[in-house]
Amino acid sequence: MVVVTRLPPAPRPVAQLLAFWTMVFLPSTQRARGFVVLLTGVVGFLIGEVVALLGDTVAASVTHLPGGVNALTSLATPPWWSSVCGLVGLWVGMLGAVVWVNRRGIMPWVTGTLRPRGFGDLRYLAMGIVAQWLVDAAYRPWHVAQLNNPVHKIFGNATGATFVVLCLLTAVGAPVVEECLFRATVFRVLAQSVTERWGRSGIAVAATASAVLFGLAHGELVQLPGLIGLGIVLAAVYYRTERLLPSVLVHVGFNGVAVLSLALQRWHG
């Protein structure tokens, strides 16, 4: 006698892919978990690039940009909407990676990590301002002319409300999203993975590794040493405070100086 059983319906392609991902890469050790988080971060970054490109394509069509989206690569100062699409697109991919590893239990989110603890937290904002000044001072003897190019590229010829929006995205939005990925997720999992083998001495390795990834993600070769230095400081602040808000405030202070400097140049120009 043959018993015929009804097979369950096949999962949707996305659900099937996630199920396969989990089955193959679900970590059984700290190091394996670190591998999954890093790989997820890379995938999220690539997805963010695709989302940014789609946003540029739609915006170029709506604004009737001569030459379409392909013309963006030849523009010295891209339109403000391209900067917004680039930032928001990358943030979608980054936060998507953070949410995915959290939902899967691979790197659970720490509750209360963004909760303020009084006016004492403002010292981290000041720390970020000082860090920007120190980076500028370190670059000054080398007479690096392109140091502020990334900021000018983001803002382009934006004025008025669009300039204010880009200021908020750069000075506040970017620090929050980047700290969620690079400190609360990448550094944390690397620290747990490395200390499993090397103990507390591995924290410096984890901080440096996460800082290098943080710098490379910006895609700016000239600014890379300064970004790595900032990444190490941010990792150290996160590790010492065991909260994300302090590193976010340092990052806000750092970016805020660059944004304020550009605003003053525009004002006096």
C-alpha cells in the first residue's frame, strides 16, 4: 500500500534564499558568527548601492536630466537629489544587514544602547569636534587639496532647504546608521570573536579591523587614514561606554565640523 502525503508549498524565492543562508551559515561558534555578520554587511552594502542606483534612475527620469542617469558620472557636481539617493540607498542596505542579523539571532540588538544619560554625554560631542581638528592638523603638513572633496561632492550646488536637508543627513543621519552597522554590529561581533581566542588583547585587533572596514566603505583613498583613525576612536568609545550613543555623538561632532565649515564657506562666498 502506497501512502501519498501532501507536500508543503515551496517557499517564495526570497524566503527560500534566507532559509538556505541560515542553514549553511548559521554559526555554531563566535568566529563563524563573525563571518556571517561580515558577509551580511557586504551584501547589505551592495544592495544599498543597487537601491541608490535605482533612486538615481527614477530621479533622473522625473527631472529630465539631459543624458539620463549615465550623465551623473560626468558631472563635477551632481544634483542634490543624487546625493540623497546615494545616502538613503546605502542606509537601506546597512540597516537591512543590522536588522537581518538581529532577527536571526546572530547578533541581537542591545536594548537601551541609544538612551542618553544626562548632559554628561555632551562631552562625546566635543570629543568628535576635537577629533576632526586633529585629523585636519595631521593632514595640513601634507598640503592635501582634496581633503574636503567628499563633502563638496555630497552638497554640490545645493542651496536653501535642500542644503539644510543634506546637512541633517550628513551630520546626524550618517553617524546613526554607520554606528549601528560598524560599531554596534561589526565591531561587537569581531570583539567577541577575537577575544574568544586572544582574550582582552584582541580588542585592539577588532577595533582596527572594524575601523579599516569603516574607512574602506567610504571609498575615499585620500581620506582613508583619517577615517581609520576615527574608526578606532569610535570603537574605543563604544567599548569603554558599552553604549552606542556616545560613539554616535563623537561621529556627529566629527561630521558636524565639516558641515559647518562648508556652510561658513558658502555664507562668506
